[in-house]
Amino acid sequence: MRVFVTGATGFVGSAVVRELIGAGHQVLGLARSDAAAQSLGAAGAQVHRGDLQDLDSLRSGAAAAEGVIHTGFIHDFHNFKAVCEIERHAIEALGAALVGSERRLIVTSGTLLLSPGRLATEDTVLAMTSREMPRVATEEAAQALTAQGVNVAGVRLSPSVHGDTDHGFVPMLINIAREKGVSAYVGDGLNRWTAVHRLDAARLYRLALEKGTPGARYHGVDEQEIAFRDIAEVIGKRLNVPVVSKSPGEAAEHFGWLAAFAQIDGPASSERTREQLGWQPAQPRLLADLQQSEHYFKI
């Protein structure tokens, strides 16, 4: 099928583009710059110019496709509420082009905030609203489209989607450890994160597009619980710096805006995702990736 992909040159989206093309699909990728357009062309995709704030470009891209995968997001954590509202409007625009059809829209959210302290499953519904946590806007927008009859499903990604060219939470933790001279965790460090390799995540998006059901939520989770302390210890070993515990009161000074995420206990399961889609992660796991990869620790 012909698939419109937003975020098509991003860390996850570029892997999705390659996965789709490798499986025989045609890709129409959103590009907001000449460099992005050139990258998409080199990957074998068609180019659709626009960006996440150009709602007309989103509607026309979705209208020209048989399916849509939305991986784009503006990673501006200093204006987080504003970019989450941009995300809401982008999803609304994509969905508007699909009303009255069976064409599927896949949107992207996360697992980390679903049910802190308890194992989150695909059935877990966020207890918070976007007023309390702006990132919830994604799932609110998807629910609203489902109520309108749009064939929308969601992929919830782990807080660590890892692999070469990763620029997410783990590289941020590495940079903090390099700057501070210590690799830290909070308290006993037993709070849990989940992880998935970007290539496994890309395959999940394809399977969700091909086999998913309307209104379903799928979990991009390979490892359902990794102690944050274990991540800090590998970082410390690779950087040859001490690994230390920080109190909750010290966390903000050490981690900055990442302090809240560094303390969240967010285990999540992907059992139902695997059963329903036949998804089986095959790439290296996070700690092995950190121990072996040169990407994370090159200067």
C-alpha cells in the first residue's frame, strides 16, 4: 500500500520508512527541508513537503495515501505544552482526511507514564488528562478520532528506543554523566524503565498498519523492566566515572528537567501486542547495546 509517514527522517521514522519499503510498500514521507527531501529520495521514498504545523500539508498527504503512520513530534521540552498541542492538531488533521474510509492511522505515544509503580498493559488507560500531563494529548486526540469512526490505532513506545543515532533519554543521561563526572540514579535506583531497539519498533509499526484493529493500542516494549540503576552502572563503566545515588532532593540539580523521568517506575508489558501481531523483537537489548555500541560513547 501507499503509506504517508510523518517524522520520516527522524530516528524512529527513518527506520519505519526502510521497514515499509523493504516489505514492498510505497512510502510518501513528510519533509520540511531540502535535506530531509534528499534523504527520503535516497531511501527510495516519495517526498511530500510540509511540516507538523502545516495542517493543509498533513491533510493532503493523508488523503493521497492508503495508510498513515505518524511518528513526527517536535522535541522541544522547554515548550512542552505547546508542542503537545501542535501534536493534537496534527493528529486531528491527519484523521480528518481519513473519515469515512477504512484507511488506518497509526499514532505514537509512550508507556512510561501509564501506571507508575504497576505493570502497564495494552488495556491500561491513562488516568491523567492533558491538563495534568501535556503528552496525553496524543491519546486524547486518537480517542476523539475513534469516536468519529476513524480507523486509528496507537503504538506506545518505551522511554528508551535505542540503537545507532539515538538522541533520546539515554544519550542525555550519558551527557549528564560526562558533564558531572558521575553516573547517577535516584534512591536505590530500582525504579524500572522499558526499552526497545529502533529496528524492532519499526517492524511493530508495519505490523500494526498491516494487521492492527481499530482502537487498539500496541506496546513497543522488548524489555518490560530494567532497573534504572543498571543503566547508570553501564554508563559509569563505559565513561569510567563513579556510579552514585542521589536523593530525591538532589535529583533536580543533577538531572535537570530529566529528574522526574529518572525517578519514574514504569514497567510495561507487550504480551498482547506479540500475540495479536506476531511481533517478536530480535535486535540487541538496551544494556548489551550500551556495552557494545560505539555510537553512545563517541565524543
